[in-house]
Amino acid sequence: MEKHLYFSKLTEKEQRMVMDDDFFDVTKDDVKRLIHRMKIHLFPKEQVIAMRKKYDLWLEDREKQIMDKYGLSYDTHTVSNLASDRRYPGIYSSYKVSNFFFINGYTETEWRMLTDEDYIPTYTALSRFINICRKYNDQETLDTLLPKYHNMIFEYERARLIRLMFSIQEECYPLQTAYDYFCDEFENMLGAAFGVAPAVEGLGETESDAKDLLRSTISAAVNKVCLDRYLEEYRKRREQAETIAEKENI
């Protein structure tokens, strides 16, 4: 390994750890101290990683825990607690993030959103990540994030709109009346959309802007449900047709 400008700042034992590929007569504290001193003396990242690989069995720090937890490799991943290694400049750059590690520039939560198929984040965390990606025009990340959490985003937005609609309705009607109308109108439109029953016009006894707004919201939600069902059935038919074609070609 090429000697760094501050190589002489290391102790004799630490110098041997760096230069002698066959030297392993060390303790966990020796390795921890060496890594720390190489960082504070600004040794190249490649040299620090080389020491981490060499003395991997002696390491027990947070970076090692993250590498093991997510099955990462230094050949394809970067794990760092330096704000400068953040994928999005300016975020977390105003203070030291000693216990806050980034994986290829992402926080752990963001990394799990992108790589863990079973991970369900809070909507707050998901929304914040999406907004960051949009702010920095990170279309590559958005192309992974949005399709994966499409249903979650839709369900949350639908619930938010429903809560808003109830709030508007409450200004004109008692809560029980508003809820009963919502259920009746949703069932009415859903049945009509799937051809179960003809739509009934003029549900309820009164007319108002709040009622029209709620009816429009319900109509949009029903159309989305209908479209999702159609696309799901279409996908299944395509898969069945492809399976049959494969069997015929055998």
C-alpha cells in the first residue's frame, strides 16, 4: 500500500498493520484505533476500506453492523456517516451525523424503501423521501419508489380526502347523516360501475355544494377501483395466455 502523507502519524504497530499484509497479531481496540486515526488524518477512503476488509473479523462498530445487516459489500456499496457522502447535498450537512449512516448516500430508512420488498414505511417517511427526490430531480430513485408504493400512496390520499370530505359535510349535516350518505352513495356508484345494479340518482333528501363535492370524490375513487380490477384481470389473462402458448411450443 502506498504511504500516505500522514503515515508517520501512525504508531509503529499501526504502520505495520497498514503495510504488512500478513500481520494479524492485533486486538479489537488496535483495529478500532487504526481506523479512527486513518480517518482523522484523511487517509484515502480506499485505504481505510482496505483495512476494514483486512481486519473485518475484529470490527464491531456501527458500520460493520450495517454491512452485515443488509448483506452489503464494499465492492458495490458505500457506508458512511459523513454528511458529504449524502446523496442529496445540503441535507444533514450542517452538523456531524456520527450515529447517522448513509448507504450509497441514502439513509437506512430510504435504503430499505428501495431494496426491501417487505418493508412498509410510515407515510410521513415515504412522503418526505418522495419530496426530497423531486427537489433534487432524482428521477432514477422515483422510478423505483413510486411504482413500489403506488397502492400505499393512493390509499393514504383517498383516506385523507375522505376525512376532508367528512369535515366539509359536518359543516352542513350531522356526522351520522354524512356517514350514512357516504356509505349509500359509495355502494350506489360501486354497484353501477361493476354492473351489479343501476345507479340511483338523487340519494338523500337535500342538495348542497358539500354533497356534490363528496359525490365527485366518491366517483373518482370508484373509477380507480374499477380500473385497478380491470387491469388486474387483464394481467391474469395475459399470464394465462402466455402459459398456454409456452406449453403448446414444448
